[in-house]
Amino acid sequence: MAEHSQSTVLVTGASGQLGRRAVELLQGTYSGPIVAATRTPDKLSGLARPGTTVRRADFEDPASLDEAFAGVDRLLIISTDAVDVPGRRIQQHLNAIKAAERAGVKHIVYTSIIHSGPQSPAFVVPDHRATEAALAESGLGWTVLRENIYMDLQLMSVAQAIKIGMVVNAIGDGKAAYITREDCARAAAAALSSSFEGRRTLDITGPAAVSQTDIAALASQLSGKEIGYAPVDVETLIGYMTGAGMPRPVAEAYATFDVAIARGEFAAVSSAVEDLTGRKPQSIAEFLSAHRDALLNPAQS
């Protein structure tokens, strides 16, 4: 990890899984000042140590952002999870970008999502596109990290597939280059602590794009029993989710990811993780194997 040790770096959303891990990685590799920012500073008492300070930063409270970003050179904006109200997340991100400009921040690293165009069906893409556009219009340097889908999210679906003997979704023949949250955190920490000052967009992906047939084969190897793949249409998938108690709007939102994968939106493979960190990202075979016990005994994990 190349470091720019004279810079003060700040991680937003540091009480979340990705943000906390990024701070932990920086604490192990970066010699400059680190700021961990969150709406709930009490949750970060364990991260406070020499060289690391904790500040309150609420994306809906611009004054708090002004205070949090004061004296910061490089800023990691972890996209928020405010998807309950249309436009809310975009406004939060705009608040952060404007506060960064007011504070004199030199470079922003932003966690976006892979998308190949404005017609991507994944429901989260418009928020990320709008944030990327705001960065492009700002006077700041930036690194956009377009993350693929977290491998970690496959644990529940693979455990379910092993239980029922079948992978079931609406992805069809589509492929995705799934990436672990750990590798996303490593990439984010490396980009934040680097000396790069220009503008760049990087796809943050796993080492290969895999199909649902591939995942079924991996589930078969791990479980020792035959696991097949049963593709269904989107309405059937939504019906399964609502039948399990999920509200229909939420089910419809989740289903957009299957549609996007089926269209090839998440099939891109990039070397960016290795380029940033010096280490290849974990493959899905390695990841699932490392979690074999949890997959075979989900109630005990």
C-alpha cells in the first residue's frame, strides 16, 4: 500500500462493516493521522488510539460535516444505505461533497457500484451515477471505486441452496465477478492512503466472473451432494421472497440485481484490487471454502 504519510485521511461510515474495516487496515499500515467519522461516535470507542481520532459526521447535518472534515486532506466517502426515500441518499452524498470542498479536502475516494450505462436495472445505480456526476462537477480530485456485488451476500443463498438441493434465482446465464467485503476494504484503504491526486474510476471486482451453475457446482463440492441450478423468471422470484415474508417493494428492489446480472452488468473483471493493494482478491471458491462450516451448519454460525 503506497502511503502519503503527511496527509490526514478520514473514513466516513466508520461504524459500519466496510468503514470499520478500512480504519483497522489503515491503523496497521498508515503512519499519518487517521480520522474515523460516524453519526454514532460512541460505537467507535474501540478504534480510538494514538494517531486515530473519532469525529461525529452526519450526512444530513452539514454543520457536523464541516467540523468533521476540518483539516482533512483525503476523504473516503462510503455510500450510505439511505434508500428508503427517493433522492435522500443523493442529497446526503452531495452534502458530503460540498462540505469537502468547503473544508479544502484535496481528494475523495467514493465507493460506487459497477454499472455499464444509464439503463442499468439495478435500483441503486441512479444514486451512484448522480454522486459520480457531482464529483466530476466538483473541483476536487477523486477516485471512484465501482464495487461488484459482495461475495459475503452469497453465504445465505448458498446455505439455502445446500439445504434444499438447488440454487434458485432469476440470473439465468448471467455472470458476476463477486468481491469480498474484505477486499473492498483493502482497496478503499489503499486508494485513500495513496499519493494519487488526479481523477480515476476503477472497477473493484473478484478475479473471475462466475455463473450460477458455477456456484451450484461449488456448493456440490462443499456439501458432498448434488446441487443444481433452477433459473426462474423475475415474478416467480419476487413471489418466493414475498411468500417468505418480505415486503413486495423490497423484493422488487432485490430482484433488480438478478436482472442486472442476467444482462451482464456485473460481469466485468478488473485487476484494480491487486494494482492498489499488491495482492490478488479472493476467489469465490476460496471464500466459500473458508466458510464451509457456516454453510453446512448455518444455525450454528
